[in-house]
Amino acid sequence: MSTIVDGQAGITFSDSSNQPTAGYTGFRNRIINGAMQIDQRNNGASQSYGSTGSTYCLDRFFLGNSQASKITSQQNAGSITPPPGLQSYIGMTVASAYTITSADTFYISQAIEAYNIADFAWGTANARSITFSFWVYSSITGLFGGAVINSGAISPRRTYCFSYTIPSANTWTYVTITIPGDTTGTWYQNNNGVGMYVVLSYGMGSANSITGGSFQSSNALSVTGATSILGTLGAVFYTTGWQIEKAGAATPFEIRQYGTELALCQRYYYRHTSSGTYTQFGVGVCGSSTNILVNVPLPVTMRVPPTSIDTAAAGNFVVYDGAANTALTSIVLNFVGQNSAGIVGNVASGLTQTRPAMLEANGSSSAYIGFTAEL
């Protein structure tokens, strides 16, 4: 048996199973979907990034790309064997070789809700140390970097940049980074905004890099001199097993039930996907001859009322009023709450005002409606 102490209470793990046997209260890991299993948006399909900015590659994980069309991403890209005890990973592949400039940023990140790190007490005299552990695999070896950083709504920003080494190409490497609590900066502690961003970089310009190992007032996301994979066509950077915990050393990766992990993801994004034929998306009433108002129950309480929706093409949906199917021309978000959302389905004509009706898939498994409440 071995005991790892987080500064307050010991957690005892079985040497044979690496699962806790005593002193365990659950939810050690503040990262959601750290095992990279949930991919509601893409269902494992490869993604390309034709524009710059931040785009979700898996549930809760987004890529920052300062240049378009340089990277593709995919759950389980390359179909390699994941690290022991894990089944999935996210992979980034260089689609177009590129020499980064000082202003460039290429990274993967997760935003952690402030409610979920309130006990870290960062920004106070009682700030606690945390440990970030993860697996990484790259075709390029060398020094790499990352960061934890506070909310962009706070000025000045606070960042702690760190470095680690990938010593062998195309081999899984386990990394642990222990970060002291920040006692002087400002960090949101008890609201549903961003408490902390956690970042791994695979290509960072000098303007966004600093000397690591201490908290600084900076927007930097990596350390000076870190490796970029962008210069090599086909180069890969894979990662999985992300864990952030209140501890002075890494503990074994926390395995949560799939249904629990999915529900945690659905607090931020929920996609209702057709199972084929005429899957129902919601019941409503025809507001006129050209639209239907539909209420869609949400499976969990979302972080905030959904701020936007994304949908399959309108042609994948119909309105069924008990007598006929009428093809949709568009879908828009109407009224929202944290437990249900209202949408409007528009048609060219043919509906009867005040008649109850259903929004359904048009015999297609491609129909979906996604609701976004991301940080």
C-alpha cells in the first residue's frame, strides 16, 4: 500500500490496482473528460481548421490556432495504442508545414469553471499547491511547454508557465507538474465563470513565451525556447489522461463512470443526435403557417442558459402535425433556460396555427441540434 498526502488528508492506493482504498471522497480530478472519451460534436471524425481562433476538438477541450489550415485534429488520430488504463486520446497533426512567428499560438486547452477550483483558494494567503499530470506523445522530441492562467476578464493576467521534455519520438511519456498556489494574484473562486485555463502548447511564438517556474503578470502560454511541431509536415502531438488535483504529487488517474463524465460535459455542451428514421427532437405548437415553437428538455442543468445552437442542415428535419410532414427551411434559438430551451423551426408554408406538432428527423441519422453554454 502507498499513501499520497495532499497537505490535509492522506489517500491510500492499492499497489495492484492503483485505485483508492481509503481517504477518498471522489472527484479528485478537476479536468472534465480528461480521458478524452467524449466527443459529442465530431463523433471521432477528423477536423480541419480553416479559420483562426478557438475551436472545440473534443468535449471541454479546445484548440487555439493563430494560423488557418495548419493543423488537423481527431480523437484517436493515427490509431495508436493509448497509454495503460486509458482508451482514447486527442491527436493534432501538421497539415501544412509552417515556420511560426513571434505572435503565433498553437495549443490545446481546457477552461475550468471557478466553482470547481474554489477550494484551491488561489489569490489568498491559503492558496494550495496543485499537480497537473498528463500523457503526451509526439513525433518531435525536445523541450515543450504549457501554462495555467486565470480568466481573461481579470487584469492583469496571471500565468504560471512550465516546461517538460519529450525524450523519445513516437512514445507515450507521462508528465507531472506541481504548481504552488498563487497567493497574490486574482482568481475567480466561487462563480460559474472561468476559474483557470490549463494549456499545453505545441507551437508558441516568442511574444507569448516567458521563463517558466513562477507566477507572472503575463498572457504567456509557454516557456521560452519550447519546441514547435509546426515546421514538419505530418508531425503529430497526441495527449490524454489530463488530471488537475489539489495535491503536492500526482495520484493515479481518476476513472469516473462514462455516464457521469458525459453529464459533466453536457453542463457546457449538449448535442441531441438522431438515431435514424424519425427521431423526435421536441414537441411544440405551430405559431403560424410558417413556423413551429418547440421546447427541448436538456438532460442536465447547463452552466448558463444556452447562448447558441448548432444544427444539421434544415433539410434533415421535418415538422409532423399528425397528418403530414413539412420540411424545415431553418432553425433558430428562441427562449432559453438552464433546463430547457425553445427553438423555432421555420417552413415555407403548410402549418396550421395553434396545432400541436413535433420536430423530427427527416428519416436521417445526420440530424442533430447542439446547445452551447461553454465558458
